[in-house]
Amino acid sequence: MIGNYNRLSPAAIVMLGLSMTAGAVPLAYSAEAVHDSHWSGDLRVGANMDLIAEARDFGADMNRQVLDLREVEVSLESQINPWLYGMIFLTRPSDEDISVEEAAVIADLGRGFRLKAGKYRNEFGLLNTVHEPERPQVSLPLPVEEFLGEEQLRETAVTLGRLTDLGNGYRAGISGAVFNSDNDAAFDAGQSGDKAFGGKLYFGRQASDTAYQLGLSALTGKNDTGGTTDIQALDFRVLLEPEFARGYDYPARFSWMGEVLFNQREIAPGVSNNANGAWTLVDYQFKPAHHLGAGAEYTQGRLDKSLTSRAYSAHYSWYYSPHARLQVQARRLDVDGGDSGMEVLLQWNIVLGAHSERPFLAILPMDDKM
């Protein structure tokens, strides 16, 4: 029972965030603006379905063909007033019950500071805040899945950050967070009962013809051995003609993105496994809404770095609406001690109503959808 007091409850954290921001309206907003009906909690509802067809050739005993409704997601969002935004994302993954994927508030505190509280996709690396149907490829890169698991970091947390406009298109940011260590891959589902801590540095610039973003993330927490798991990530994104198809999820004419991850994990008292991994992806929008791309992935095992896995892939995407797509991805996997071979993935993402989940710190203005 005592250990329960060391847990962060999503409802309690959201209420804490609201109470901390009470009366903290930035001076730029007048009392009339705060009480204007435009900011009185207009609710935006979104919904999408993610259909996946998969064919694998992993040897005579490992072939399979699958057609699956990978996820159904419903989102509720509201700009409650000029300085407070709230969101709830409900999801039903394949063969699972409906659950709360995210429930959080973001409060602008003035002077560039921002607070986020609740349960949400935490600020780490390049893909952690991206919902499953909207990743650049159908699959999740090998090192991300190995070190953070299929669901990545989606913890109850409090994050404080600051965005700084440096002028001439340059922006920089910093954030720090405390959260529950519920992640199964990194922290063994919080068996230690301790908190985890994370932080990220951001830098980027957007001009009319080019844009780039750099990130450095760090994460630390206890695992089930009583030891520590430390993970770091260096990420980048380079865009040419960044608003070639403005309004679409991936608007740039050309994108090059990637990430290098480092994982230090105590697997027994005094014994550590230091593993690393990397992935990269290029995407070319040869005409509006039509994309071709290719990627490469590599990772070492989080518990045994001598186990290595590699993958190479190519994809074609057609955005038949600004937020919905058909994508086919061919991927060659070479996994130590696991499934190896060729897989073909087909995604049909059906968007009934788009969500616009507000980024915590929008380093590139094009990413701030609200």
C-alpha cells in the first residue's frame, strides 16, 4: 500500500497541472480574451481506423498472411482558453480492450514556458510522440522497438519546457520530465516502484526552401534488477521544400530523418549491457500526395549486445486526403535468434475526423497545427 503513494495518477496529475496554472494567464491575453466564447472549450472530435495487411516469408514454418484492424482511435481536443489546451485519446488496438492512450493538458505559462501533465507520449527521440498510424513507415524501427517496446514511452508524467525564438527562423527548446516507470522494455513495467526522469534539448530552423531539426534526449530509471537503465537518443530531420504539400501530414518535397540510440542497462548487480542502434529514412514526394522512400535499421539486444538485428525497407505512400493514406512497405529482416526474411505490409488509414494534437514544443513552425 505504501508503494502506491509513489505512483503518478493521470487524473491527479491533470488536476495538479490545472491548479498550478490557475491565475497564470500570460499578460498578453486580456480578461476579455480569456472569457471570449471562442475560447470556451469548443470540442474537436477526431477518429481513424488503421487497417493492415501483412504477408511474411520467414521460411517454410514461419510464413503467414494477416489482415487486421490494427487500431481504432478516437480523439477529443479543446483549446479551453488561450493558454490551456486539453486532449483525450481513446484507442482500441487489435484484440485488446479500449483504453486511454493519452489524457493530458498543456498550459502556456508565459515567457516561453510550457507545462504538460497527464498520461501521454513523452518527449523522447523523434518518433515517440507520433501516433502509430502516422509514422513515416508502417513498421517501427528496430532499435526503438528493442529499447522502448512497441508502445514506446507513454507514461503518466509532468513535463516542463521552454521554447526560445532566436530570430531569423531559428528556434531552440529544452524540456525535463518526471514520470512513472511503467514501460515494460526499458523499466520492466515499473517493478522497482521508482520514478523515471527524462529530458530533451531541441534546435532547428525553418526557411522557405529548407528546414532542419536536431534533438538530444536522455532517460534514466530503475529496472527489475534494482539496477539502472539509461537511454540516450540523437535525432535529426532535414527537409527540402518543407511546405511543398502544405496541410498534409508529411508536406516536404524531400525528407531525411534518423536517430541513433544508446542503451546502458544493469542486467545483474555490477553487470551492465551497453547496446546501441540506429535507423534512417529518406522520403521523396515526387508529386503532391505521392511519396517514395527507403530506410535502414540496426540494433543490438538490450539484454545481450551480441545479438544484432538489421532491416532494409522501401515504401510508397499515397495520401488520398491530407491526413489519410495508403502505404505499401517491403522490408527485409535479419534478426539474430529470431524471425528473418521478407515481409510486405499494406496500410489503409481511414480518417473520419483528423486530430491536431498540439506539439509540446514546436521547433519548426510547420509542426504547430493548432
